[in-house]
Amino acid sequence: MAATLFDVASERLEAGAEMERLAARGTLRLALKQAGLDAQNLTIPQLRAVFEKLMPKDLEARGVSDAEATCRAIMAQIAASADLNEIASPTLPDDVFKRLGGN
């Protein structure tokens, strides 16, 4: 099992867009950076936004045909993955404070 949601997304991107491992990871990392997101604390809604808004253009620039359909397929695979329950919910500081405050 992959260690983080970033790893899972990178693996799916590699397979779905037929990219090499380093190219897939780099492309995703650049898109996350452009969105102001951290790969280690990535959530599924954040990843979905990146794959809907940024990734199609990035993949088109890298010669991936039908980039939008590729992004939709990758996100569908990620959303359907049962292994994501434990890795897709990073503990953010706000979550800890909410639990402590009883909200």
C-alpha cells in the first residue's frame, strides 16, 4: 500500500496518463505547489480540485490525449479505493483543536 494520498495519486497518474514515475510525481507536485497545497497533508477534496482545475492543462502540455477524461478516470479510481480511509484523513491542527474543544 502506498504511504500517502500523494503516492496513490502519483501511481494512478503514472498508469492512467502513461507517464514515467518521476514525471508523474513531478507533474502532480508542481500542480499541488501551484494550488498552494502540501503533498503530505493532502485530502481527497483538495486532490479532486487539483485534478479538475489544474491537472488537465498540465497533462495536455505534456502530450496526454484527452487529459480531462484521464483526470476524471484517475479521480474515480482514487475515490473508489478502499485503502484510502486511513491515508486520506491527515490530522490537521484544526481537527485536533475541534476534538479538544468538543465542537
